Amino acid sequence: MRFTKMQGAGNDFLLVNGFEYNLEEIVPKIKNLCDRRFGVGGDGLMVALPSETCDVKMYYYNSDGSQGEMCGNGLRCFVKFVYEKGIVNKENLKIETLAGVQSADLITENGKVKQVEIEISNPIFEPKKIPVEVEGENAFNQELEVFGEKIRFSTIFLGVPHTVIFMDNENQYDINKFGKEIEKHPLFPRKTNVNFIVVEDRKTIKIFTWERGAGRTLACGTGSCSAGLVSYKLGFTDKEAKIITEGGDLFVNVLENSVRLRGGAEITFEGEVDLSKY
């Protein structure tokens, strides 16, 4: 199976042209393919498939083999992949995902994608629809207990469930220790992504990411969008903000019923694997 390895803000993925391969043969191998010691390595794997309603369909899988609704940084890599591989010959795309239809605009130069701006629509704030086990119209400024410590959090659904935790400084919490526990906390029936953030000023947010099904990653696109949206809703930042991830800078713009995310996506290498060995 041929694949393309890509990264967006340090979030890395395997991309596969599903027009050429049988998805059922790939899925059982994903966990091993994403293993960083015994496989290719990656935070997840995406497959491009035909769509009856959009330009292309994206199936996204976490590094543990579980299927996710979508991935923001992954979506940016995905649209660069389908454009440069000739799967879709458009600079304004509609992509079918399990989280609904997503849109992307490409900035190209000599046939190569330099930057991608995606729009993630219809954020969900109602706790039962996220889901998160709290009362009220939204899950802002709630409280949970981990390791005997009470932590304030806000949770929304933006393609996938995202929990945002504000920190006074980047050393306030052990990201790996607390992220792992909060991801599977009983308050979150379908688990949650966890975004630890420091608001530096009204236009700048620093973020540390623990992803559901992938663990600690250098960045998360939908997590960055969620951080910008929650920070804006709570009055800490403006609509437009730079998100400083551990893998690079992203830019978010909060609109009326969506969030736009802009950033780069790069091909790191391409290769071929024998699936029978995985």
C-alpha cells in the first residue's frame, strides 16, 4: 500500500488514496501502522474516498485504531493531499466527514498548496449532545476532580468533543498525567480531547494538547479552534487569535456559527508498506 506522510503544526498523519485500496484491509492495520517504533508512525491515518454529496470523503482514524469524526490539522493535510495527487482538481473544496460537511480554501503556487484555510461549522454547546454529564444550557466553567484536585473546565463539540482548561502558566498541570485522566473521566461518556491553554493576550493563546485516542500531540486543529472559540465566548480574547501550539502557529477566526482555521501542511515523505506484515 502506498502512503504519504504529512504534518500540520507537528500533528503527523498517514494519508492513503482509498480509490486504489480496499478500506476493509487497511482498518485492522491502522494501530500497527501508526506505531512509532514498529510501524510508520503517526497521530492518525486518513483515507480519501468517493463522496456522493461532496468533492471527496475523508475517513479519519486515531493512532489507537479507533475512528474519529474528523480532525482539523488532519483536514488541512487531507485537502493538500487530494489536490496535489489529482484526486480533486479544485481550490475550494467540500469534504464529507462523519462530523458533517467541511469546507476548505487552498492557497496554491505553481500547483502546490502553500496554506489551507478550513471552516468547521455548527459548534454544539448543549451538554447532552456533546456529550458531557453536567446540567445547564452549556458546559462552560464547570468543575471536575482529578487526583484530588478540583479543575475548572469548559467543553464543546466542534467536530469532536473538546475540553478547554485555562492555566495561569504552562507549568500549572502535568499535561500527560492530567490529560490522560481527564480524557476518560466519567463526565465524558464518549471521552474527550483535552486542551490546556494559557491566554497571553487578547490575540494570542498558547496551547498544550492531549488528544482522545492519540495521547499527547504537538497540535490539534479542532482543539485550537475550540480554544479560540471558548476563550472568545468567555471574553478573554478577540474573534481572531494566533494559537501557539508545540508544533507551530495556527490562526483562528470565530464566526457566527463556525470557526475558520488557517495554517500550513507539509509532506514529510512517501513510501509503500506490505500490509500483510502488519
